[in-house]
Amino acid sequence: MTLDDDRLLSREGTITRLAYSCLLMVGINSGWIGPFLPQISHTAHLPIERAGLIVSASAAGYFISLLIAGEINQRLSAQKILVGAMAFFTAGLTGLAVAGGLAELLCAGFLIGLANGGIDIGANALIVELNRERLASALNYLHVLFGVGALLGPLIVSAAFASRVPYWWVFGGGALMCTAIAFRLGVTPAIEVRTSLTPGNGSGFIAMLSRPLIWAISAVMFLYVGAEIGIGTWLFLYLRTAGALGPLLASSGVSLYWLGLVCGRVFGGRLGHRIALPQFTMLASALSAAALVILIAAPMAGGLAASAVFLIGFGYGPVFPNMIAVGAARFPAEVGRMTSIVVAGGALGGIVGPWIMGHAIADVSARASMEVALAATIAMAALALSLRTIDFELKASPPGP
């Protein structure tokens, strides 16, 4: 191996670690936003369901970002997309820290959504290019970082509650972290990672929309992201009301949910190249559905409810990376466009799911919010199994070394 090869590998390792850090920050924000909503609601003098619109605003920004970043990623390096995304993330977290009303909160959430879309496109494209022979496993391991961040988020909230640190200091600290990551990405020599060899490769955005497989994957993502973000956002309040838990225990319950997600993705990384992805995704979704039934039926059952919360996250864990792997295996020259479309389906779910669950918990009952998530999860399992019949060429990724 030459000195130039060593330098290239070193740069690839640095950029990969920074991409992981970007996804880690996305997870941290997803994990702490729900437990902080009551504080944000009180500070901004808003009803809880209106404060929860931050999540929907973020999902709207995410959706718009995906439509733009997918085409950009066909022509530019993933590194450039990640630098811009982290700049938006810094601005959004700063906005959440200083916002005093609904309009400012929604604008900040929208900026964070723009950042998250760029991070999803850039980070996924980079990992796909570096791991063509083991897509499902590599993508599951990448998204472990999201789960780790989502696990850390509620723990940070618990520490803030215990030490009486207000949420604006926490968001300010997150903004500083995003600034540091953006700076490091900006000064690191680029590796021109591309999703196609030339800009003209592939069938294009409109032609891809004609593929039934793309619509099926997008539908799975719509249901998955709506349920995953909805539960992550409202589980704290559900455990406080239906489970009669205090704030520290309820935020710990949210941490348990994200811990399950982390473990599910680690498990998916180990198993992703050994089993057909539609069947794997269906079984994982069915596990989450069964656990949701238990949580709805026995929210105050202590250890049983805690186990159910963990298993919901565990089952959800492999779904997102598995769907990206399905699309990347089928459309290897257009990973940016494919990711843009199918994750946009997830973004729509992220707008609709938490909004429906928020109204359910405010207007009907806490149990009704989890019943919405259960219905989405059952439908997700059925759709995942149908992927194999929609495209007969679909196979699991080949095993890695």
C-alpha cells in the first residue's frame, strides 16, 4: 500500500466518523425534543399539542430538503452536503434555544428538518459507496448512531431535570457541537463520493417514480417514520398519564425505547446479509406490534411495560436501514435519488404521525395515541412482506467478509 493509499484511507475514515457524528446529533435531537416539550410549552405559553408542532415543522423541512438534496447528491460530494446540513442544524438549535413564540419555534424546527434531510442523504450515500458488498449490515450499523443519539437525548434531559438546567442551555450546547462538526468537515480534504459515475447515469427522478417498488418502499417508510417519531415524541407524556410515572422515570422510559432501537440495529447489522430483507422487516415490525399491544394493555405493569417499550424500539430498529438497503441494491447508480424519494415518504409520515398521535392524546386518551401507532405498525408489517412480490429481482445484500 502506497503513502497516497494510506492518506486516502485516513481521509475516508475521518469523513466516515464525521458522517456518523452528524447522524448521532440527529438522534440526540429526536430523543430530547419530546421530553422537553412540556418545558417549551410552558415557556412559550402554548398548549402542548401546539408546541408539538415543532416536530411536524421539522418533518416538513426534512421533506423539502430531501427533494433538493437527492438531486444535488447525484452531482456533488456527500461531504459538501453534510457541511451545509450541519450549518442549518446549528441555526435551528440556536433558534429553539432563543424562541419565545410559536412562529419562532416552527421556523427553528423547519431549519432542523432541512439539516436532517441533508444528513440522511449525505450519510447514507457515503456509506453505500464504501460498502457496496454488505449494504444491509453497513447501513444498520450507520443508523445505530442515530439510535445511540436518541438514547442519549432523554438521558441528557434527565440530567438537566436533576440539575435544574433549562432547555435553552441544552439546545445551545447542541448548537456548539454542530458548529464543531461542520468546521471539521469543512477543513478536511474532500473525498469526491458520488452516487453515480456521471451526472447522466440512471433513469432520473421522474422515471424512478414509475417503479412500483419505489412506491412500496416509500409507503413502508411513511408508516415507519410516523410511528417511530410519534412514539418518540409522545411516549414521555403517555408514561406520565397512562403509566402514572414521574418525570425522571418517564424520560428513562423514552431512553429504554431508543435503547431498543440501538440494539435492534446492531442485531440488524449482524443478520442483515443472512435473511431476505422483506421477511426480516416484516418479522421486526410484527415484534413491535405485539409489544405495543402489551404497552397499551398494561402501561402500569412495571417490568412488563418496560420490556414492551424496549421491544417496540428493538423491532423498529432495522426497518429504516433495511428499506434503504433494498432500494440501494435495486438502484445502485441512483442511490441519491432513491434515498430522496423513499425517505421523503418517511418525512410525510413524520408530519402526519406525530400530529395524529398528539391530537389523539389531547382529544381522546393517552391509550388512543398508542393505538394509532399500533395500526401503522401492523400495516407496515404487511407492506414489508409484499415487497418481495412487487419486484421479483429483490434479494438480500450479499454477505460481507
